Amino acid sequence: MAHSISAKKRVRQNLKARARNRYRKEQLKDKQKAFAAALGASDWKKAEEALNQTVQHMDRISTKGTIHRNTASRKRSRLVKRLNAARKATTTAGAGKGTKTA
């Protein structure tokens, strides 16, 4: 247990910061789940909107110091890569149908 006044204040500040950071991370997880759901449903417009919201939130919390900016950048890159791969998979799957081979 903290004895000095400044140590007690740090304990209070740490509790508040921890609660704030947990809330921000939970919001980020919810946004990522919404993106994954839209991606699973192959709703590209909704997936793009969810991606934009997720990226904005990631940038905001990385600015606040909740997550590191490189972590935010890495996660952003992976989400965009997933969206592009899913789009490409559906376009190449549909492109093979109805074509004649000589």
C-alpha cells in the first residue's frame, strides 16, 4: 500500500488511466468485430465503412497513447490486406464461370 501522498495520487491516477485504456481497447475490439462480420457477409460497402471507423478509432487511441502507433499501423495494414484479399477471392471465383477455353 502506498504511504506518501504522491504515491496515493499515482495509484488513483493509474486506476483511472487503466479504466480509460480498457474502455478504448474494448471499443476497438467491437469495431474490429463489426468489420469482420461485414467481411464475412461479403458486404463490401459496409466492410469499407467499418474499416474506416476502425482505422479512425485506432489512430485516435494511438495518439492518446493507449496503443503504440506502430501497433496501430500494423493492425491497420492487416485489416486492409484482409479486405483486399476477400475482394480478390470473390472476383476471381466468379471470373472462371462462363468462359470458354480453346
